[in-house]
Amino acid sequence: MAFTLTINGETRSVEVEGDTPLLWVLRDTLGLVGTKFGCGAAQCGACTVHIDGAPVRACITPVRRVGDKKVVTIEGVGKDPVGAKVQDAWKTIDVPQCGYCQAGQIMSATALLTANPKPDDAAIDEAMNGNLCRCATYIRIKAAIKAASGQGA
Amino acid sequence: MDGEMLRDPTRRLFLQTGAALGGGLMMSFSLSSVGHAAGEGTLNAYVRIAPDGGVTIVSKVPEVGQGIKTSLPMLIAEELDVEWSAVTVEQAIADTKVFGRQVAGGSMATTLEYDGLRRVGATGRALLIAAAAARWGVPAETCATEPGFVVHGPSKRRLAYGELAQAASALTPPDPKSLTLKDPKAFRIIGQPHRSGDLDAIVTGQPVYGIDVRVPGMLYATFAKAPTFGARVASVDLAPAKAVAGVKSAFVVEGGTALTGLLPGVAVVADSWWAARKGRNALEIQWADHPTKAQSSAGFAARAAELSKAAPHRTLRSDGDVDAAFKGAAKVVSAAYDYPFIAHANLEPQNCTASFKDGKVEIWAPTQNPEPGRKLVAAALGVAETDITIHLVRVGGGFGRRLMNDYMVEAAMISKLAGAPVKLVWTREDDTQHDFYRPGGWHNFTAGLDAKGDLVGWRDHFVTFGEGEQFATAAGMNATQFPCRAVDNYRLDVSVMPLGAPTGFLRAPANNAFGFVIQCFTDELAVASGQDPVAFRRKLLGEPRLLGDPGQGDSFHTGRMRGVLDLVAEKSGWGRKTSKGTGLGVACHYSHLGYVAVVMEVSVSKGALKIHKVWAAADVGSQIVNPSGAEQQVQGSILDAIGATLHQAITFENGAAVQSSFADHPLLRMTEAPPVEVHFKLSDNRPTGLGEPAYPPAPAALCNAIFAATGKRIRSLPIGDQLA
């Protein structure tokens, strides 16, 4: 089936089965491989993207349900001032180890700071607890979120 | 025992040190095959300098999150004398003829490369000086360098490296061993925090991982293997898979019987991974019976209980007379410990991209250890090793899983049979159920304490997996774990049972379990003798001295351990009063040439555990190469260990792993991650690796803290609901 998607501000047409998760449309059909596959069951958060600004697990989101909503991925989130600030903080704090989960972490953090510009520890925990980091960079993730929100590291 | 010792990474890699440093191997002048810009001067296999002064440094070891792609090039850049901002790091291709050992394992890269790669940089610098001296007609001895420039002091002339590199590349390099390296006091790059060159790409989602590889004409593959490890395909209906839109082909891969090689299974190849997965789900596969189908964790536990009570199969070491020591002891303490199998659970599922064409194979592999993969592929596909090209791509978490190359040989074979380049990606379920697991084990301890509370005898009857004198991979034990050689009467006995599941090296292999059992039982002895746990350990360590022979990987310096124990006690405020339900626990362990002590502060309230804070002190020699990466490795190791200790166990039924995802084999989450304060104690020893040694003391520090808080002794992992 043909679907017309709005991804990172661009209109993209794809011809895929309607049950194909958005994750695989992004990765295999459109070549946007920044969004990562970790589990396929919304357990790890590696595939987090924004749909109309809300953090969503792309691995369980069938493409047919996306409709005309605006999708933002890690490749496009830097065009958003909050996203750019989060990416900068990730670099300043030197968050990643292997780095594989960090696209999803950055998408979740950007959604958090957009909705809540000065989150406290509890708000950070709540927003980020669905994003696993196998290297356990959680200490620096938290520091980077605080830095991006102007609350010091 | 010999077989196991040879497989022990610390030991094995130690033996290679001499060859790596002595053979002149580092300075191979084969040209790297990738990425040459016009006019570049190639100084050696690791260093190219462009006319504009841009420096490309090749990193030889796979990057798996340990930060080696930053820290090894830092060693070269320091002695080459360039600005780090001018450096671009390029990942080496797998080629041992040029690069020697290219393994991300055993925490050995820093240990093995610290001297050699500095000499690579120093050799490049010497060539640039020689080129400048020739151009100026002055003796090389009168020239020096400033970052990126050769300078001639007497005439105040200077030439940029970029202007010299081509001329320098034509000169004969000096013997690396003849060069004088920088005094560490003069380091400008080593010892300063540096970020990964991949950082921009990571935070903007650019393709850097194995799973991101795309090559022209590439198809996508899934591969279904038997839940019972190694079972063959009895029958399969491929038609439903082939009927799925996008599926190009589906076929049986015969495979062999070795669990470390290409196993039997069914491949589905499609024009997208989702189609390949749907096709795979549509398969109706009947798996043949397999001799290991009767295996179960319940069966292992029952057999372990029998073996624990029976006379041991053999004694690995016996010093003095433990039985006499126990008879004469004022107090004898016994306790039994066990720990489960666990999986590596890399966040990037196992994957590999391979292209077989005209008898040659090109591979893009997220591997920690490419060369054994090359051998597997050569044998399985019947191609020459020299006809296999392996590109190393950034790895989404190693932890030892990708020392194995099963995914590599699968991808290569599927590409050959499909007649197209393929990217094989495992599902999360495949990844959890076809790991090379950290093996479970059982330890039956007895110790004797004299009237002063001193340890007079220590015995461990270790029940593990293996057959005869052969341990299953990563299931053996080196006989010299502390307090061996510090106590007069010591015995290590072992008994084994057979295992038909794949096991392998997981971060701080074997030590990740020994740290738990030995340091928890040590804590029990402190309590039984009425002594403070830190004071008891200090007494046990005694005077600073080396236990074992100098230069051996299993030699243990009591003074270095005492140093980190004292440091962590000081930083954590050990001995302070804590409120009811709160406690401090300590543990210290030596592995991978590193000495690490850890203290944790925890509270338990109504069965709910909270880890308030962790302090760690590590002695990995005289120099921390990259303080940012070093802190991360210590924090990551400890939090990794906490996650495993709290939650993780792989169990077996019907010869297959029961768990299949993060839901039933959970990773640590942010809410469970305490702050970890990291301290390094610099010592007059060569710098060694940090990817692993902070893991082993952490589980024991946690369980000892739980005891301090609650009086409950955790002797079986995971902790799970034991505090409820």
C-alpha cells in the first residue's frame, strides 16, 4: 500500500504493507537508520521517535496508524531548538559509551524538556525509565538533561 | 586445568605481550586501503598527514563502547606531537598482518598497546623531524617539535607537518625501540578527558553501527534456529514464508554440530527486514530430537546438590592442610553460594552484513574478535581466508558476546545461498535465546578462624560445568583467587557436570561470579569473628607484598589492594553511623590486572531496596589515559553488575533457554541506578585496562550492604524477590 508520511518536515511517499512498523519504514525503506531496533516490543525505547511531539516507540507503531501526523526522528530533532540543546548537552557531558541507545534517549529527553523545561529528578526518572541503556550511562544522561535544562550538571 | 588457563583471557593475552612489543610488528608499512586524500603523506599503517595538517590516525581495535577508538589514537597523537583537534580517527580493517592483535577483549588493549602505540607516534615524529632536517640541511638532533610543527631552535625556522609528510613518508623509519618517549609529566593529550570522534554521528543518528550498514543490492535476512541448542531441522514447510509479500527466498541451512560454529536453521531473505521476520514467523519448522533436550535448570540444581555433598572430582590446589586447620580452629564457618546463567543482552541485536560473490566474501561485522570469524567463514563456505575482507563497524555493546562470530558465519552462508548481499539481523528473542551465556555455578565454602579471629583455613568445593578435566567455556576457575597464598591452609576442589548449552565470556569472565562468592563469604567471616569488614580485609591482606610470581597474570599485590580499600573506605566515610535499615557494604577484587574496591550504601524498607550511593576506587597503574572514558567504564561496570545481581537469570527447560526478552531478563533502569563516585589510585605500575575489573566487586558490595542494612545474607543470585 502507498502511504504519505511527514518526516522531519519533509513529505515522503512509501509503498509498504500497512502493518509494517514505522521503525522498519524509517530504517529499511527510507534509509533513516538513526532510529534503532532493540527489542521490537516497546521494552527498551531505542526506537523512540516523536509523533506530533509525543515520544512514541516506532517498533510497535504500524505505519498505517501514522496518517498525516508529523514524525520527527533523531536525524531531524536537531532542527528543533530543544532537540539541538539536548544534543549539545549529550556531547558536552560525553554521555555515550557504545551509544546505541542514545538516539532513543535523546528523543525521550527532548520530549520531556519540551513539555517540562525544568524537570526535577522524579520527572526525569519518569520520562526516561522506559529507555534502557545496556552500558548504563544513566548518571550522565541525567546530568545532560539537567545541563540542557539550565539546571547545571 | 591447562586447557582452561589457556582460555582465560588474562593469561592468554599476557603471553602475547612479549610478541606484540618485541616483534616490531607495530611498524608495518603496508598502506591502509581506505580513505586516502590527495597529497597525503603516509608515515606508517596508523598515521597519514594531509598537506593542510589534518592528521588521520587509524584505530586498530574494535570499538564496542569501551572508548578504545579514542584512547588508542590518543597514545599515537601524544608522541606524534599533534593537536588533538587536527586528528580524525579511522577504524582499521581487520588485518592482523598489519595491525597485530585486533581484539576487544580481556581489558587488554591498554595493557598491550600503551608502549607500542606511543612508539608508533614517536616514529612518525622522528620521520617528520628527519624530513625537516634534510630540507634545512641541519642535524636532526638540533630540531624539535611543537604540536603540528618541526622547529629548528638555532635558526628559529619552522615547518608544518603537512608540508613535510610526503617527504617523511619516503624515509626509512628508525627502530621504534631506539626512540625516547615523552616524560609523562609532559603529556598534553594522555591524561586529559577526550570525547569520541563518533560523538556527533551518534547524537544525530548517522549510520555508524553494524546494523546500519547498507550495501548495493542488499537484501535482509532472519535466521530461525532450534530452541534446543544445536537441533537439526527435521522438516519445514517453506511455502507460507515464501508467500509473504517481499520475501525473496527461504531455505534450510544445514549447519554443523559445534555450538560455536554455524548451527542448523532456516533462513528467510526478503526486501525488508520486516518482511523477512513475517516470513520467518510463518514457517512451520519441526526440529529433530537432540540429546540435550532433557537438560533443565532444575536438573542442574539437583545434580549440583548431589555433587556438593559428594567427594570432589579433583583438587585444583592444596596448600597446607585445611582439615587439620579446621580441627584446630576456634570457629568454623560454612556457607553455600550459587549464581545463575546470564545473557549478554547487547542492545544492538546480533547482526552482520555479508556479500559473497565469485568465491570472495566481504563482511561488515560488529565483532569484538574478527579473526576467529574469518576462520569460521572460510571453513563453512570453502573459501580462502585471504579471500575474506572484514570491515570493523562500531558495536552497539560488546560485553564479550561478540568475541563469538556465529552471526558472521550465518550472514556469509545466507549471502552465498541467497546469491545476494544480505544483512542478517536477529530478533531480540533470538538474541536472548542464543547467547553464549555466563555459566552458573555453585560454591561450597568452609573456613576456620582462630581465637584472634584470623583466617587459618579456606576451602571451596566449586561445582561447575565440564567433562573430565575440561571445563565448559568460562566455567573454570583459576586456583589462585585471593585469599589463596595469603592463608597457610587453602584448598580448591571442583566437581563438574556436562552441559549442552553455549557458554562464553561475559564482562570480567568468571571473576564476575568469583567476586560475588568470595567477597560475600569473606564478609561472613568478618562478621563471625566480630570484626569490621574493612578491618578484617586489611588484616587478611597483611603487609604489602606480591603473592605469586612477578609477571604472571594471576599474581596479586596485597599493597595495591590495600591502597584501593583504604581509599574507598576514606571516600565513603566507612565506619560512620547509619540509620536503622541502612547499611554500608564493601568488597574488593583483582581481575584483568586491575585492583578495585567498592562500597555501597543501601536501605531496605518494607522489602524495597534502594541503593543510595556507590564509591569505587581503582588501581590500574600509573596513568589514566582518558579520564572521561575511564570514569564511564568504572560506572558502567558497576551498574551493569548491579543490574545482573538484582534481576538476571537465564534458566533452561527442554534444553532451551526459557527467557526471551528484556521483560524476563531485565536490564537496569534509570530509577535503579545510583550515583557512582569514582576514584583512581595511581601506582608505579604499567597502565592496564578498565573495561572489566570494576564489575567483580560490585555484586558482593551490594549484597554485603544488604546484610549490613537488614541482617539478611544473600547467597543466591539474582536477588529478585528475596528481600520481600
